[in-house]
Amino acid sequence: MPGTDFVRYAPVMEIPETAQANALRDVARLGAERAEALASVERLTNSLRDATVLAVRSGAPRSRARELSKVSSDLFYAWLEGAGIEVRRRRKKMAAAPDSQGRRPLGHGASDTPEDT
């Protein structure tokens, strides 16, 4: 069965206490593996942040550093701000141009009925 590499199935006639003990052993082992993996990801992310900041400080194009880091723009720029590198604020989105009858499109989820305004 896919995704069940670590799980043992209890035989039908197994004593409930034994089945519970086996299941809890699996939970403990998998919990420890998960904690180890999360700690590893944390260390890797910290190293990636340091390398990314160093690349930008050394003059690498920000767009290329962000692309190679494989992190979101928000996280990338938070790293730069946290390192004291100047980051310009996002521009406000411009309003959509009016249609041929002079109406502007409504925003996402907006309504033009009076009770919703």
C-alpha cells in the first residue's frame, strides 16, 4: 500500500495490549524521525538564508538569487530586510481601466448591490 512504508499491520488475532505497544513504538519512532527531519530542514533553511543574503550583498541580481533559493518572494525579501539590506516597498496595484461604458470592474468578491456596500 503506497505511503505505508513504516507502518506495521497488527495481525487480526493479536492481543490488544501487544497491538497497542507495537503501534506506540511505531508512533515514537516516526515522531523521532519527523523531529530529526524538521531540525535538518531548519538548519538547511538557515544556511540557505545566509548564502542568499551573501549572494545579494556580493552584487548578484536579486531576481536570480530569489529564483535559485526556491523560496517565496515574501520570505526572500524578509531575509534581506532582516539582514539590513534595503528593500523597496511594494507598489499599490493600479485600478483597472474603465470599460467602454465608463464602469470600472469590481474587485474579487465584490458586489454592486446596495445591501453589500
